[in-house]
Amino acid sequence: MVKDGASLEELSRQTCQPAHVLSRWRDEFFEKGAAVFKEAESPKEKAQETEITRLKTKIGGITMENDLLYEKIKRLENGPPFHLRKLKQ
């Protein structure tokens, strides 16, 4: 741990904290430090994220339907003309 070029022992003397405690705090900070500064999501943000997820799912479904329809169109266009097809009974 370095603060303004100070070693862990110097910092321990300045803060009256044992070096092992400072070392543990440093390790915990590096492991969990980002979570400390992350703000909790507001209900509005959560609702927006839920809506975004729902819409992305819907877009995926519509995309799949479009792909299937384009494939069906391609098969129909490449097949025999409608007036020459046999009717299913």
C-alpha cells in the first residue's frame, strides 16, 4: 500500500493501525472496491432494464418469424407455379 510514496510500515505508524489490518483493508478494497462506488439502481432504472429485456426478447422472436417467412417465400417462388400444383384434399 502506497500513499504519497509512503510504505505500509510508515502508513501504519501514521494511522496507528497495525500493518496487517491495513494490508487486509487494501486487499478487500481491491476485491470489492468497485461495488462500494456503484450506486444502487432506482426503481425507474430497474423498470427500464426490464422493459429493454422484454423488447429485446420480442425483437428476437419477430426476427425469427421473418427469417422463417423469407425461407417459405423462397421455397414457394422456386417451386412449381400455383396453377400446376396439386390440391391437398
